[in-house]
Amino acid sequence: MPNNAAIAAARLSVAPMMDWTDRHCRYLHRLITRSALLYTEMVTAPALVRGGARHLIAFDPAEQPVALQLGGSDPAELAEAAAMGCAEGYAEINLNVGCPSDRVQSGTFGAVLMKTPGLVAECAAAMIEASSVPVTMKCRIGVDDQEPHEVLPAFLDTVRAAGVGRVAIHARKAWLEGLSPKENRDIPPLDYPLVFQMKRAFPDMHISLNGGIDTLDAALAHLEAGIDGVMIGRAAYHAPWDLLGDVDSRVFGQPDRGQGPHDVVHRMLPYIEAHLAQGGNLAQVTRHMLGLFAGRPGARQWRRILSERAHRPGAGPEVVVEALTAVPAEAAPQAHQKRA
């Protein structure tokens, strides 16, 4: 995978999301969009380096371009983990400086690192030295009582000096005490103007905007306003076809393949069969497919059949095929046109 592949794909990306963007989710998303950049869930450097959990970074080459997100705060350990990611074939290595969960804080990484930009720079420099692909970051605009207009430009200046050229900024503060991780995704107010201000202040950096972007039209508006990239999170997971179905043509200028969500389901069946043959279970894959027909006739029945039956012993592709019969084929493209 060429080193610039992830950079081009970062014009629109699907955010790394714990418990969601696993390899099955990414395979589904890649069937919908050929061009958007996909991210793994955060994998901790200690798990890879000390725990030997190399299986956590296995992926299907069909997912490319795909980036590995790492969590950690030890430069040497992160460098070793980054080297593992490069050897595995990832197109980008990303450092998590934005996750506000208690578990992440206890490990002294994630959003709490916004308080120690010097350490972040050391980590970045070590990762860059060990990597053959771009090293990037995902951060917040600040944490706790920090003043984002003061903290964020100083943070970007520090990591840029360490060699980081691309950053995705979640345009909210993270409150490390008083708010749960879920609340941190909604309650702190969004400050899109500050992220655009950072783009003007750091024109040589590739800056992606993240947070609260729930339609493709909104993403395009941000891109047209001058931001380098848009990173979409929960909306892309809960309604993947609506958010990603037109990405290749509308964002990347690629020919429309003329496919719909029904086609995507049929293309998932061989993948499901291979997963089951390797000892996996159906629900591990289909849990990521529940929102594929969001807002369309039959969507509730689709979700119900998969939710009730996919976890049962021996459940196979026939469950997916039966669920698909609940969604009128002719209704999906029309509904998509209305929602686009």
C-alpha cells in the first residue's frame, strides 16, 4: 500500500470506535465505499508488546486503505507497536490522544495526554522513526479546565515539530472527571470554528474535523468550507449505507457502481461463510449490519430477525437471506435517493 494512499483517503474517514470498528465492520464498510479511510478500534501498545496479542491487529487486505490506531504513552513501546502495524501492512499508524474513558486514563493515555504535549511529541517521534507509513493523531480540542484556544495551537505546534503532519480533531473538550465516555461524546459543546481556525494557522498540516457530523451533506459542506478531511463516527456505524453509499462519487469523484444495500448484503455472504468455516459465529458479523437499511421499509424486521436469530448455535447465511426478504428490493434505492 503506497504511503500516500491513506492521505488521499483521509478526505473522508470512518472514526476508530471501541467495540464497533472491528475487522468485520471494516469489511462491510469497504464493500460500501472503495475510497474512504477506515480505522481499527484502538489497540493498546502494551497488549501488543507485552501481551503478544498480535491477533488484535489482523485484518483482511480487502479493507485497505486501513489505519491502525494505537493507545499508549511509552515512546519505546509505541514505537515497537507501530513497527508491528507496519509489518502487518497498515497504511497508517494513528496515536489516540482523545479517548476519555477511565480505563484509558488509568493507563496514562488517550485524552489525558493533552495535558503533556511534550510526552506526546516524544511518542510521535519514536513512532515515526519506527514506521514506514504516515504516523497521525486523533485528539480533542482540550481537556477539563484547559482553554482550547490556548492549548490546541500549542499542542499542534508541538506535535508538528515532532514530525506529525496529519491530525483528526474531535471538536469537543473531554471532561475526564464528571462525565462518562458516552456523555463526553455529546455534552461538551462542539467548536467547529476553532478547528477551522487551526487549519488557517497550520496550513501545512492535514486537519480532519470530527464530532457531531451525521450526514454526508454536512461532511461535504465542511470540505467545501476548506477543511482537509472529515471523520464520521457513530452515524456511519448506525446508518452505514446512508453515510457511505455515495461517498465514492460525491467525495472522491469515482464512478457510481450502481449498487444498493441489497447488493452489499449479497456480497457479504461469502465473507460470512468463510468466517463461520473458521469457527466464528454469525452474530459477530451481523451485529454490524443491523443499520444497513435504516429508515427504509422493512428495516425493523431486518433488525429483529438478525438480532433474535444470529446468535443461535448453528445460525448461518440463511438467517441473513431470510432477513433480507423483509426489505423490499425496489424500495431501497428510492429511499436512498430521498435521504441523500
